[in-house]
Amino acid sequence: NNNIYCKTDIEVLQQFINNSSRFGSNQDHALKLSWDTNDNGMIETLELGGMEWVLDNEGIKRLSLWQCDNCGLMGEIPADINKLKYLRNLMLPNNNLSGGIPSTLGSLIHLNEIDLSNNYFNQLPNSIVNLLRSQYSNNSNNAPNLIDYVTEILSQNSLCTRLSKTMKEYLDLDVNSDYNLENQSCNPALHILYPIDGTNRYTNDTAIPV
């Protein structure tokens, strides 16, 4: 439709798709096929949840909002996510994202809304806490205090280690006391993330999830 999308932004979205698939397969993946708007049996980058794009100075579309709630995303957030330089809203709750939240995410200075709740993240870098502190100070409609704001955005993950001294300073907490984020899943458990029971992995899939 004569739309020109930024190649870098598309490549970052493709990394999310690759991380959510079996060895990069276009079809054997954990993504929700309800997003398959062209009915070709696979999820492509522009079908990956709700998106809004803005034009840069050269008339190229850049991703400014990405909402992928319960999309079936798996694996780690790509470190290249900092290349989404126009991103202002990142909403990825209720997925199966895991590993450490990349510190590069904290360099997205235009990001003013984020939700990473209900995933399986287990490492939290200082830069993310600093980013959330900036968001909180710039938005008067946030939670009643900073620590509640951070807790809500990161709730129901596996961020179970104690907050670092730098994090406590960012959050205006007593650096001489020990703190952990509340509302985390810290009890060891086996979770079958893929395939999801009762969900087809791809078009004409006949396998039985176990």
C-alpha cells in the first residue's frame, strides 16, 4: 500500500517472532494464530499485535506503539530493542517472555508507558529501574508512589533477587535495608510453555501437545 517501514524496526519485531518459534520456523511457533489477518498460516511482523506507526523526517514509518497482550511471545527480549528509537508505548503483558530484561531497553528515552507483567523475567538491570523512575516522575496519573508503580509494571515475573544499592537509591528506599519486589513468582515450578494444550501450533497441525 505504498507504505515504507523502517527495516530496523521490522528486524527487531522479526527477532521476537524467531524467539517464539522452533528454530526460527515461520509456522511452528507459540504465537496466537488469531493475529493471522491474511490467513496464510503464519504470523508476520505486521501481524504481531496492535501497532501504531509514525513518520520520521524521511517519510519512513517508525514503530511508536506496540501492544502485544497475550500474543504467545516466548524467549528473551532482543537486546536490539533499543533500535526502536520512536517507541513510546510498549505493552507486553501475559506472555511467556523470559531471561533478563535487557539493559538496552532503558536507553529508549521516548518510552513513556510500559507493561511487562505476567511473564518469566528473572533479571532486572539498574537501567530499567531508572527508566521507570523517569516515567513515574513525568506522569501524574501513575500509582500513588514510585515503588508501587514499579511493582505493578513488573508484577508476576520471577524477579526474586534483592534490589541492588543503585536500585534502592533510584526508588528512594533505605540503602541499608534489604528489599525485594513484591508480587513475584519465586517458588520453583515446572511450566510447560509450548506447545499450549489444546492450541494448534500451525495450520493443519495434528500433533497432540504433551
